[in-house]
Amino acid sequence: MVLKEQIRVISLSEGEVRYLEKSILFGGDVARMDSWDNGSVVPEDALKNAQIQAISRRLVGMTRSITKFPTYRRRFRQVVKALISYSLEKEGSSKTHSTLSRASIEIVSEV
């Protein structure tokens, strides 16, 4: 929310918004930025250009950290393993324990 407010405060023009989009998509790759003509305008003011670059870096950083969150499949596997281990603890029988642990390994590997 703070980043959204900062973008609003610097009041970007349409061309500057497109420049922000381009810098977020291509990062520091100048050759790729130059190859895509989306109607962006590089700000003449060095301060505004630095602000746009800073916002771009922060958005890229947030995106990278979000992609490290566990996927649904990994989370599902963790839940299944936890449920199986909980049921094994409640069972208490070593014979049933070995049978269930082999079955649980097969179930989790299929998922």
C-alpha cells in the first residue's frame, strides 16, 4: 500500500507509466528495453527517473519473494504427510505402523 501511494504522489504521465512497465518487465536489460516500443518516455528529470527505477526494483523484488512461497502441490504434500504421521502416532502399533508408513510413502509419491 505504501508503494501504491508513492506511485500516486509522483504523479506519472502516461508515457512515464509505460516506462515504469518496461523497466519492471525487462529490469536492467537496456537492449531489450530499447527493442520494445510501447510509447514510453524516459523522464527528463533525473530525480523522477531515479524514483521510477527505485519503484521498479522494489516491485521486482516483491515479485521474486512471492514466487518463493510454497506451491499448492508442495503444501498439499506437507499436509498429507502431517496427517499420516499424526495417524501413525495415534495408532501406536508397530506392525500397523510399518504397513501404514509404506502405504503413506506410496500415496505421497503418487500425489
